[in-house]
Amino acid sequence: MPADDRRVKPAALRFVLMIGALSLFADFTYEGARSVTGPFLALLGASAAVVGVVAGLGELLGYGLRVFSGQLSERTGRFWPITFFGYIVQMASVPLLALAGNWRIAALLIVSERIGKAIRNPPRDVMLSHAAKQIGYGWGFGLHEALDQSGALLGPLLVAFIIAAHGGYRRAFAVLLIPAAIVLILLAVARWLYPRPENMESSAADVHAGGLPRIFWIYMAGAALVAAGFADFSLIAYHFARTRTVAPDWVPILYSVAMAVSGAGSLVFGKLLDRIGTVVLVPLTIVALLFAPLVFLGNFRLAVAGAAIWGLGMGVHESVIPAIVATMVPAQRRPSAYGVFTAAYGISWFIGSAAIGLLYDVSIFAVTAFCVLTQLASIPLFVMVQRRLRERGAV
């Protein structure tokens, strides 16, 4: 099926919507769990440093292992089987938290959930990029992310309801087995309907051994700085529980607020990316970094605002940032490019999360300063990338 066929664009949109529906239930499952993993670890006896290291290690493996998943899918072209395996690992880890007897077992399952995501994301994102090429990278990734975050909104709300009604985390984790099973069913349907998503995009010019373009590495450095200064919600939730700024049953609700902002923002940010280019990253990064003083230094009302701004930042991380990668790299190199990019992103997230967790036990003000200054340092790099892409006539 040639890329200029009039049937490709509607098919591409349907594929994006199908993967978005799948991601909705996936996020329902794992974001529902992640909204309370911080307090759950604390309940099992973990310290703030442990919570920060577990969250950071999960992100390190969840992003770092993608370099291998990306390379494997690029070499073999087996996008669907690798995606299947990753989803099975991820979806099995969440309901098993209901059986965790101590914080070490819970930490292992939290990390294994991230490993599953590491395995499935590069091949899935490459398949998504082929479809997004037909409808606009920003809109394609933004639409997917909006559906994705709808699940991230609903999952924590269900968890909040279960905790309020029954008073236990374990029951909530067990109920999440239902959306996890739906994910695997939808995945099988998507594979049957769209066996070769790469056919939606015409072949790009051959990529020789020169490696990835320099602009890619500059952009990766900027994204890594943003990741290092972006606190994981597990530690934010831990802070809420420790300081009693937010009541336990309100923590997943605030996470749902963040996910709602993230999903709605993804649509807007995606359209802005297609219209005005990567310059949109500069104001969005400046706004997003304000989450830190609000959630760590503020009262309940400021914490609500901070959670919403944190969600805005997540929308940028999950839609705009990966969409821009596709504009820099030819189709044949995207699996490796996404793997390398997200590996660096994850390493930075791990280092940042571990540092934030350690700083938390010393000074809340030090945590806030670290988050703000690290993200500010990314701005010059994003400006440089935007100028170079403009010269090339890209977004």
C-alpha cells in the first residue's frame, strides 16, 4: 500500500485510535497502581530514600533497557512480538502487588512493571510514528497520548474509590487485573487488523553508517536535563503522606487531575508542535518546572495546582518530546533512535530521582532548587535545536 494512497490517512488515524484505546486500558492499570506506590512502600516500612531510589531505578530500567529493545526491533523487524512480550510482563506485575508481603517484593514488582514498559515502547512508538507521519507527528502522538492519559485519569480514580470504600491498597491492586486483561485482548485485535503498520509510510532514503545526526544528540541532552529535574509522583505522594498536606484518599485524585491535564494538554501541544515547531518546548518547560515549589512548599490548594502543572509536564514528556524525535531521524533508524533517546532520558531520570530522594531527607528547599535549576538548564539546548530544525525546514 503506497504512502500516497488516499486510503492510508484514514487507516493511519484508525491505527492511532486503536493503539490509543489499548494504551487507555494499559494506563488505567499501571497508573492506577503508580498513584499509590509511594504511600504503599511507606506503609511497608520504606524510607524516603528507598522510595526515591526505587522510583528512579524503575525509570532507569524502564527507559535504559529500551536501547536494547529498540536495537532488537530494528534488526529483526519483529515489532509486534516484542510489543506483546513487554505488555505481558507489565500487565502481570501490577495485580501481583496485591500479594507483596514486604517493601522489597513490592519494589521488585514496581521495577518489573517498568521493565515491561521498556520492552514494548520502542517498537510500539515506531509503529505509531509510521501512522503519525500521515496525520502530523504532533497530532498523532498527541491524540494517542490524550487517550493514554484518559486511562491514567480513570485508574487512580478507581483506586481512590476502592481505598476510600475498603481502606486497603491490596484490594485496589487486585481489581486492576481486569483492565490488564483487556489490554492483552486489544493488543491481539490490533495485531490482527494492522499486521504491518510500516506500510503506512513510504521508505525513506538509505541510512549509512554515519550514525544519528548531531541535532539528535543536542536534543537528547536537553530532554535528559528535563528528566533529571522532574520528580516522580511516587516521591511527591510520599511527601504528601509525610507532611499530611494531602489526605491519603486525595492523593490518587490529585494524580487523576494531573493525568487529565496531561491528556488534554497533549492534544493542544501536538497541534502547536505541528504549527509552530519545537519552540513550543521553551514556554512549556518554563511553566512545567513550577510544579516543584508548589507541591513541595505549598499548602493543599497549591499542591493541587502543582499536581496539575506536573501533569502538564508529563503531557510534554509523553507527546511532544517523542514526536520531535521522529522529525530528526529517518524511518529505518527510528527503533534505535527511540531506544537510545529514551535510555539517556531514563538514566537522567534515575540520577535525578535518586538525588531528589536523598536531598529530601536533608532539605525540602534543596529539592525544589534542584528541580527548578536542572530543568532551566535545558532551555538553551531546546532553542538551539529549534533554530537548526528551522534551517532544515522541519518542525
